[in-house]
Amino acid sequence: MSAPDNLLKDFQLRSTPGRQEVLQIFLKNSYALSHGDIEREMPLDFDRVTLYRTLKTFLDNALCNNNCSTAGHHHNHVHFKCTICGQTSCLEVEIPGIKLPKGYKPVESNLLIQGTCQHCA
Amino acid sequence: MSAPDNLLKDFQLRSTPGRQEVLQIFLKNSYALSHGDIEREMPLDFDRVTLYRTLKTFLDNALCNNNCSTAGHHHNHVHFKCTICGQTSCLEVEIPGIKLPKGYKPVESNLLIQGTCQHCA
DNA sequence: CTGTGTGCAAACACTTTGCAGGTGT
DNA sequence: ACACCTGCAAAGTGTTTGCACACAG
């Protein structure tokens, strides 16, 4: 049984060709994909609307990628977007704790650093 | 002469009713405004297209708000979005320097923290 | 078999472009 | 007077909704 299949099972979602395909694409790309990126990597005849619904289903079920499981997400790392090649990747660096003004309660942080990456330097 | 008028002069932009109106809205709101927010605060008969062009003009000329001048921008602070009231505000806290992996050169950082704000706690 | 997922069509929302005419300087 | 700005119409792009049929479980 394939990895996508298992993931779908884990989240109690029905295994369909479209969902498997989308998961394959997630798994084989290390950097962040935009909706357009995914659409471009899907078979040409794949229905746009179904893709919207598939992604929404994944979102609703918190099925992000192989680093996230039912146990929780691991998104507290820094994202880096290269302004040359355009790729957004996840760095193995945690977002540092920030001391906020009185009364502010943080729940989620998102740090995006833009610049030039390793490869484009 | 009004504040918006002066700002427009400073940036060598023509002073028109629409531009003054948009600047008034920026100046009187301390939190971040979405395109929709601005549209909602504009006179009902104001043309959407003109608003798009006005905002683009301001962007192109780096005319963000009263904290930014021709001398440069001051955007290196943390943004906080309250998940209850929906408002995004600027905190007087700098984004800490991050040690990046070899080869990565940062140019700009953006840290958005979500949670509950002072007022909604 | 039953409920969910898919595909198609159409509606909807958002943004950009072209052009004629108006306005600030 | 001239260049720039505005308003309208229309095209382009991205996203959502409704419904009949197909398919996984």
C-alpha cells in the first residue's frame, strides 16, 4: 500500500485517484507549493474544482504534509522565500519566543524571511 | 494645508480628492487595513478601479503610512493579528535576528503572530 | 447500498486593461 | 497646454456553488 493511501487511511478519508495524486505531489516536493504549482503538476485533465475541494478537505483535516500527523503540527519553523528562484522552503530553525506587550496572547507565529537562497547566491 | 496634501506634495504626487480620501483613512486607522476595509470606508460612489490604481501608485512610491518617509521604511516590527476582532496591528517590538543556514542571505523579514489581543482577552 | 467525491456549468469575486474625457499644476 | 488621473466598460483570473452521476467502503 502506498504512502498516500496510508495517510488517507490515517485521516479516515476515502482514497481516490485525485487525492493520491495530490499527496504524491506534496511528498515529492520539499519546498512549499502554491495552488497554481499543484495545479501545474496535476494531470492536464484534472478538474480545477475538484482540486479546490481536495485541498480544502486536507486543510479541514489538518493534513498538511509528512511532518504533520494527527498528533499535531510542526509549523513553528522559519520559512524562507528566495526572491530569485521564487521557492519557499522550510528551514530547520525555530521561531524565537517574542516578548509581547501586556495582554497579548500568542497562539501561532509565522516568520517569513525573504532574500537569496543557498542555491541562487 | 491638510496632512494628506503635504504627504502627496512630499512624494511629488498630484493632490486629488480620491488620494486625499485614501490617505485620511490610512491616517485615522492605527491598525492594518485590507483592500476591502479601505473600499468600505470610501464614499460609496468611489470607483473601485481608481482605488486599485491609487493604492498601486502609493505602493510604487513607497508611501505606506506616516511611519514611513522618503528616507526609508520602518517595517521591521512584529505584526499581531487578533483572531477574535480580526484586527492586525503593529507592535513596538523588533523582529529578532535569526541565524540562517550557510548560504542564505536575508533581505526582509515578516513576523506575524496570531492570537488574542489586549482588548479581546 | 449509501454517502461521499467528482465533473461540468454557471455564478461570483477580485484584479487588470483600454480608452475617452476631466483635472491639477 | 500638457501630462496625469479618473470613470466606465470589458476582459482576465481565481474561487465557490449546485446538481447529476460515479465510485469507495
